Amino acid sequence: MFIQEARICPTSTDLLRYAQNHLAESDRKQIRNHVNSCSTCTQALESLHFAGSAQAPTGGSSKQVPSEDLKGLFASRVAHFQQLLQFAQPEQGRFGQIWTTKPWSVLQKRSDPEEDLPLRIIVLLEDESDTSVLNEQFLVAAPISLDIAYQSNYDLMVSEQESPLGYPFMVEPWNPVSPLRVQLERCLGTLQQPVKRFLGLVYQASLSMSVDLSEVVQFLGPAILHPDDPRIPFQEQEREACDYLRQPLLQLLKRAEARASEADRRGSIMVLRRELPVIHGQLPPVPAEVPAHLPLAAAAAQTLVPSRYIYAQSPDGEVLGWMKRDFGTDSLYLIWERLPQTLQGSTVSIKFHLDTGTVHTVEGSEVHQGGQTLLSQGEHLRPAQITSFELEFRG
């Protein structure tokens, strides 16, 4: 357990400042008292060779230089990071790759307060595709954090031995971001198996999907059970710190909505193009209590024959739609379970890929949340044949 007597361990930044004697005496005393009673922080300091530089000052200037051990550690890690920067850059983003990021405002050549924010390292949660909004590709990813004392049951620990970065960290699948492709700067490496598989399982679990985490639980932290848990404000800070990796896509969606409203009747513009895998089986149940900040709008629990139903999810895990087969009319419908406001009333073209290698196309259907689109009738098309959707919304 990382939480002791309702207290949380100091962040890695505070431990580092403590080790370098860069804290006020009152703050140093508070952290020193915590470290003396916390084996986790004691081990963290020892593993970083901080023991020689983390003692209380006995006098003199408070701005003491780091110890030689600390300097050596920093030099070693800087050298390792420089090697990572020489890592051959992949042509496409792939699930499990680790990337540095940059704010979109820099690319737009305009001043923005977010330029002063510390930039995060992320792990991709999907392969790169042609998913785009207004011709800007985007992906889905999870940030990493070095503040492992704040680990929850949806934070995946990556040990130093398994880390491509050369130091331990945790991945935050509960904190998904959707950076534009142009916000990815450099690839630093790729997670290997079984860590990649573990990450996929934890990500699905964070979306309230039913998965078996028995082999992963040893790499997860304790669950957050009480509203006064110190990890709650930490997670709020993490979401805010990663907002620069969400806002660009939201801004593009707003622009697309504005352009769609201004488009004349002679034509339409592309709002969103997305290819989604389908998941065969029953719809995922809604959790008993869903925090308001989590984009989990799954359909209500169903007691249906699994082979008759499939559903597709958005990048944030929302259930976009599910299929229903009407045996009375031999028809197959797509029920729109959850649509962003931007897509309400737009016209969708649907291509769904079959396991036979063929493609079935449905053109020109106006979509609304709760509505349905006829996919086939009298064609004996079985839901089990469908492997993925390609959705193209125009407004």
C-alpha cells in the first residue's frame, strides 16, 4: 500500500528537490518525517543513490550542489535519453509505442499559455489509421507518470527491467488523451509483451469492459474507495496537465460543426471519417456509479443472445451503436446509442467489412441519437460476418 494514514507520498519532483536541498526547512522537515516512516520513499531514495544527498543540512547555504552519486546518476540517465532520441523513427504509430509530445499551439505559430506546461510522454493505445477531423489525423493514447506512489487499480506499473526508457513508470489508461498526429514528436521505444497485452487489458477494464485482470493485478495499485483518497486530486491534476493533448481535437470538432452549419445546399463537408472494429457479444453493462469526468456512456445491460448483437466503440470507449437483427422482416439495423453533438443530423455512409473479404455499403442515412439505420433486408447477412465498420459523416 502506498497510502498510509490518509497521507500520500511526496511526488518524485519533491523527493528530487528534497535530495538536492532545494526545499525550505519546513518542507524538508515534513518530507524527512514522512520518509522516516515510509519504506516506499526510503527505497525510492536509495534506488536513486540519494542517501548521501538527502540528509538534513547541518548548516551553511541551503543551495547545496547535488552529490557525486546524484551527478553520476543524472549523467547516466541523460546519456540513455540521448540514445533514445536517436531511436529510428517509425513510419506509423503502433499500439505500445512511447512518444514525446508537443502542444498544437506551437505548430500554429501563436502564443498560448499551454506552451509553458510540462510536456508529457504518452503510450499509444491503438495503431495509427486514417482517422481524421478536417484532415487532421488523431490517435488515442495514455500518459505515463513517474509518481508511482499515486498508483491506482487502473495504473499499470512498468518496471525498470521492462521499461524502454531505462527507469520505472506507470501508464494511466484511465486518463486517455486524443492527440493529433502532428503533436507526436519523437518515438522513444515500444513496450514489449506481456506488458503490451497487460496495458490493453487494463485499458479495457478502465472502460468498464468485462476482462480478466487476474494476471495483471500484481502490477496494479489499490483501488480508490473513499472520496477523501489523496489520489483523487492527483488524478484531477493529471487530467488537467494532459488537457493540451485533448483540446486540439475538440477545437477541430467545433470548427467542423461551425463549417457544417455554414455549408450551403450545393454540397457537404467531411466531418469525421473513422474505421472501428466491432465487438461480438452482449453490450457492456453500465457501472453502478460512473464518475462524471469519465466518458463512459455504455448502453444499458442487455440479456440477449450474444451471437445476434455486435457493437462499435468510439476512441474514448463510448458505445456508438449496436446491431439488431429483426428475424420477422429479415432485416439488420444499426441502433445509434451515443452520438456527439457534432454528428447529430449529419449524413452517414457506412461500409462494413465482412470476414469473406467483401465490403457492404449503405449510403445517405441521416443519423440521430436513438435512431436506427437499415443496413440490409432480405440479404441473409449475418452479424457474425462483420469484422469492422468504416463510418463517414458529412454535414
